[in-house]
Amino acid sequence: MSRKWLIENGAFAVMQAEKPVIHGYMLIEDDQIAYIGEQRPKVQEGTEVFDGRHLLFMPGLINTHGHAAMSLLRGYGDDLALQVWLQEKMWPMEAKFTSEDVYWGTSLSVLEMLKGGTTTFLDMYDHMDQVAKVTSESGIRGVLSRGVIGLCPPDVQQQKLEEAARFSKDWHGQADGRITTVISPHAPYTCPPDYIEKFVQLAHDLNLPMHTHMSETAAEVQQNVADYGLRPVAHLEKLGMFSRPSLVAHAVHLEDQEIEILAAHGVAVSHNPGSNLKLASGVARVPDLLKAGVTVSLGTDGAASNNNLDMFEEIRLAALIHKGVSGDPTAVPALEALKMGTEYGAKSVFLHNTGKLAVGMKADFIALDTDQAHLLPRTDYISHAVYSAGPKDVAHVWIDGKQIVKHGVCLTLDEERIRREAQLAFEGLLAR
């Protein structure tokens, strides 16, 4: 028996240019949106009805780049340059991580994301079976990858490559299809060229997309030129990465020709404005990327470099920063910023059945409580969602048509235990 239920009296962010918000009804059948419109659909008597008054329903937010377990290192190394932060603070601590640490760090992040309206996240890390386990248990949608740093002896490189292959095969399509996998060499500066080529071959063999960090800092770009005679975009193109569907994180330092290459290969970019600002990596050329036809989405990066997983903040930053840098108040309009956090996010992480409120799409959506001082008067819901709203405004979250957050409480995770275990895990890392 299929389950149908109806939301009535709601405001729905359909995000179409001519009419971005409609007032009316949305019918959910099992895990999909069956109807959305201003007229009440015909439903059988006794169909469950949800009152949507004072709520704005919008697609769930999609976080297209992060390292969930790094929430355990939130606040551990702040106000440092990227390479110093990585080499002196992050990597030594991460080397001590056990699979249990990854489980609780990921649980802490997923709890924060769900309560803040994120319904899909991309994760690149180690001990990925634990990340997949949390994804499965929590009800969130996860695009997961074993991120691999190749600065190690050949036998260890081979071991990591095999681990990435096994994880990708074991988990792709699991958790009722909520888990998909991608192939992720960490970055051109942490993986030798021949090693990246092995990951490209693996992606071809498994028919999976690819994800990596790229051109995050000016120093990294200069180093790539010194080491290989090419900037990172041409370097990855030469190594064949863009022969696979690809998403690159950051892409802060790009020249015009590089933007053209990304556009020609259909490579998507995960823009991480909060992390890039905090690490002083720079400001990505987002308006130019969008104009060139590149799909640009939003990511928080890990909570150690952000230091939260607040996608509303990333959406707002994306709308604001590019206005300030360009001197053009129309550089990234509110509707475009919101699409970067939803529809473009889904496209970036290779999902074509989520990211917007439309018939046939997965029922991954959230409801904001609009009956609050900072969200009144009801002038422009899209503007309010981008410039005024925050994670604490998320009242309800549904993924695959199942309610995951109700009145701000996560129904699938033990919040009290996660908070306690995460703190204990950090204390254990310090003691090791």
C-alpha cells in the first residue's frame, strides 16, 4: 500500500523565475512529490493532512563539500593559513582518529546538518564505513567517498586505492538508495599524477563520478606550476579526470581559460565561501563561472575550517560577497543563491531526483517557521530565506517522504548521547 499525505495552506518555494513561491498544496506519495499547486488536489477521504500555515516549504539544502568527522576538531586550530593549519594542526590530530571517533564526529555533524535543514551532504574522509553507517541510521542522503592522500609509499597507496574501490562498491545504492558514492583523490598537491590516473581508471571501471579539492589557494596553484608545469585545471584535464563527471571543491584561483575548460567538460564547482574567507584563501569567481554555464553549488567544508555546517550562512555569503567584491548588487541575486544551495547542489553531486519542489522529485524538503519577528512582514519569501533565515528557523525536515525533524527535534538520532560521546572522543584525541 502506498502512503499518501497532503500539505495544505502552505507557501512553497518552487523557485521558478516568473513565480518563485506559490501558496497552496503539496501531495506526497511514498518518497515522491505527487502534486504541487494552488488548487486542492482530489484525495481519498481519510488522507492524512498536514497544516502548512505560517510555514515556508522549500527543497532541503544540499551541502556539496565537507568532512563530517572533522567536527571533532571544531575550534582546535583557528586563524591560520591553510598549509599551516593542515600540517601543524589537522593532520597530526586526524592521524589519531579511530573508526569510533569518525562515527561520533560524523554523528555530531549529521545532527547539526539535519536540524539546520540540510537533507543531502557530500563527504570525503577516512573510515568511511562509519560515515555510511551514520548516513544509513539517520535518514539523511549522503554522497560519500573515501578521500585519499597519496603522500605515502607505493604499498600504502595501493592499499588506499583498494579501500576506495571496496567502499564505493559496497555502499553505492545502499540505505534505500540514499547513499551514492564517488571517487575522490584528495587534491593534485597531495596525490602524484600517476596516482590520480589510477583513480580516474577506477572511476571508469565502476562508472562513478569524481570529486577533489582544486585551486583553493594561490600558493597551491604556484606549486602545481612549479612541480608539473601546469595550473591545476589543465593538470587534471591532462590526467583524464574530466573524462568522468566531476565536481571540484573551492576553485578559488581560476583564469578565464580555466573557466572555459571547466565549462567545456561540464565540471561543477562547490563554492565554500565561509571556509575560504576564514582561511583567507580568497573569493572564487562565482559570477564568471555562472555566466560561463558552470554549475556552482555550495559547501561548508569541514566544521574545523568554518566552524559550523550552516548552509543558510553559505547561501547568504554567496549572495553578499560577490556583490561586495564586484561592486555589482545584481552579481548573485537571492534566487540564484538559493538555487546554489538546493537545485544546483543536487546537480553538482550527480543527483537528478532531488533539489527542487516539483512533481516526480524525491520528497526531500524542509519547513521554516515564518511566524517570527525576523521573517516578517511577508514581503518576499525568497529574500527572507536568503538574507534573514537561519538553521534555528527549521521546524520540520522530511527526506524520502519520511519526517526526520519535527518541531526542531531530530527523530532518528539520540542527540544527548551524540553530544556526550563527541566531547569524550575529542578528549580522547587530546590524551593520545
